[in-house]
Amino acid sequence: MSRIFRSRFDSLPSPFGRGAGGEGLTAAAAPVRPLSTRALTLVLCQSRFDRWHSRPRLCELPGTAEGGCATRTCRFIHQTTTDRVLALSQRERGPIRKRILKTVVAALFVVLVVSAVRAAEERAFSEGRAGGGELKYIHDLPVLTVIGTPDEIGRQKAALTGDVVKKIAEYPRQLIERHHRKERLAKCLEMCKEIAPHMPADHREEMLAFASQCGIDRNVGILGNLMVDVYRGGFACSSLIVDAEHSATKGPLFGRNLDFFTLGFLQKYNLVTVHRPKGKHAFVSIGFPGLFGCLSGMNDAGLALAVHEVYLSRDGAAMFNAKGVPYTFCFRRILEECATIAEAEKMLRASERTTILNLAICDPQGARVLEMTPKTVVARRPIDGILACTNHFRTDELAVFALCPRYQRLILSRKLESLDVSDVAKKMHEVNMGPLTVQTMIFEPASLRLHLAIGSCPSSALPMKPLELKPLFGP
């Protein structure tokens, strides 16, 4: 499956590769024309760039493949101009250097301004404040911080992300109708409404406050947040947890890919949300605007978790339990009220569960995969300091069909003496699902640090950007 969706960008030639070859012209073959300051600047800058990169490639203009005339002429101009500059006296070189420096500085200024304007245009969210909440970009990552009671948090989210939520409100309907008949949409909504009353009361209050201020239809909110409990076959996620003894950082590392259908636009709307609910643990959730539960996150105690869909179970449990707590809200409650794996497991066992899932979970002291169905919860532990998780059960009690190439690639990490953040990032890229991989992250529970790659698919091919969570969690 991973081979089908694997990105093929690695096979593309580098944009800095060598140009086509071609013999240069002699002085007799091309007349020398006087050079303007601008032309001189461009040639000298290109020459310096070539020396830095040890690649004698000059000004390859469009249409100059296979050593065209323009390429050969530029090479000749470069050689001739260098000779002219060297022949000038020290006094004559001074003004030329000043003009070159001014031109280069002006060009750099224009590039910086244009880059800033383009970056602003490409941003999906607008920075701002509302109540005690704030939305700002940190290292080009959109970070929403919300504080207070459920009603206050819901209104802060509406004020700062409501416009974006309206843009993507049709995503659940489009996804279901693309893969199923339109009649399936009505059935999904009906099943979502069955489990909606089992949401934690404070989370329902937050959603109602959001909908009231934002003007979003209640059915849209229910479908968007609870669809994952009833619509199966979308997520194909991967996680890799390295314990502290095998980590080069001396603390556990928790890598995770979120794989899901983007319909060509969802990848533009990734959002990091820092919740500071009154009387509960502060936590970060990596998701999308309008999503009130948690798919991936970590709290201020260093408890981190990530969900993975599973489709087969040995215990014969039903795929859907209408009495269960919607799972993204169950996992959010774990982050709000638990500080350790033991506390999280206890809460999960005491809760009614809607469906069949793997929950990869980690704290500063250890890691588990909690394999769960509406009937059973079984804990799986690391082997040789490595714990991998994809979309299959692997314990004797629940495993049915456990063949997964992504899992086999991840457990090869056991052969390494230790892994650092870059090693985990490489492992996550090895198991990317191409256009489905929309988020790649690495949690450091001991230091409360998040490394995140978002923006395009596969996200694992993008640079990981660090986010220090401790200051965001507050005092």
C-alpha cells in the first residue's frame, strides 16, 4: 500500500544540477560588447555562487539546453569581464565595487519583501487576539492558544478561526459522497447523532458556544467531529516510539504520521491548538480548525498520544458501539485529566468505546500501544526499546491479520544503537503514504518539545520545525 502512494519526488533531478555541456567560444568567435553595471553584477554574483558550490554553471537562460549560444556567450563574458576587472587599478575598482554592493543590497531587499508578501498571502489564518485567546505564527506554524472556561474557549475559537472553518465546512460531506453514495451521508449523520449525547459535557458546551458565535450549522459540527467514529477506511497512520535508553536525547521520542484524504485542500489548513482549560492540564492538539477532539497531542505532564484506525479484531467486537464516547473527545479528556500512561489506561478501560483502534501513548517514563475494541483493551509494550504502531492489532488476544510493510520498516529501528530526532524523522519519511500523509510530528515528552512538518503532502518530506511547548502551556 505504501508503495502505491509513495511520493516520487526523490527521483526528480536537483534544481542545482549541472547544465548541459558545450564548448566556449573564443575571442575571435564573438565580439566583446561593453557591459552595464547590472550585467557585471549578475555575472560576478553568478561566478561567486559557482565557486561556493564548486559547479562551473553560468547563467543558463531558457532555450540554452545542450550548450546553446547564450550559455557559451555568458561563459565568454564571464572570462572576459574577470580579466577586465583584474586589469583595473585599485582606484578604478572602488566605484565599481560600491555600485555592485548597492545593486546586490537592493536586489536582496526586493527578494525579502516579495518573499514576505508571498508568505503572508499563502497563510491560511489571520493573526489576532480575542478574549484571552491568540492566533499567531511561530516558525511559520499556525498556533492557536485558547484559555478559560468551555464557553470562553469556544468563543475564542470562533473569533479566531470561524472564517476558515466556514471555508472547509463541506469537507466531511465531500469526502463521504466521493467514496460512497449520497444515501451514505444521511446514515453517517444519523450514527453521529447517536453518539453525540455521550460527549463530555464541557466539550459539548464549547462546541455550542463556537456554533452560536460562528453561525455554523449544528449538523455540520456534529458530522465534522464525529465522522471518524463511523466512517472507516480513511486513516492509515504510523507511529514510532523510542524509549529514553535508546534515544540520543536521553528522553523518549515519539514520531507520528497522520495519513488521511485531503481532497486536495485539507493540507493547507493544519492547525496547532494549545488549550489551557480552567482547572485541567494544558495540552496541545495537532489537527484542523473546527475539530474539537484530539487525534494527536501532548499535555503539560509530557503525556503524548496518537490514534490509529484498525479494521479487524479477534474478539468479535462490533465495529460501531452507539453507547460509546466519541473517541477524539475521549482522548482529549485523557490529556486534560491524566498525567501518566497508567492513569490514561485506567480511564480508557472505564469508558465505553465506540470502535476498534490503536492508541499509541507515551510519557517521560515509558510507552504503550493500547489495542482497544468496544469489548477489550490490551496493552502492548516496547521490544528492545522500540515500539511501532500502524493499523493492525498485534497482541495474541486481538491480532487477526498483521501484515504491514510500514510496521516492518519501523521495527528495523531496533538494529540501531540509538536514534535522535533526525533519525526518527527519516523513519517516518520511509513509511509515508504520499498524498495521504498530511502531518508529520515528533514529540519529546521529557522536554515538552514538538517538531512538526505540515503544509504539503507528503509532510514527511518537509523540514521539521521545533515548537517549545512549555512557555505556551503557561505558568
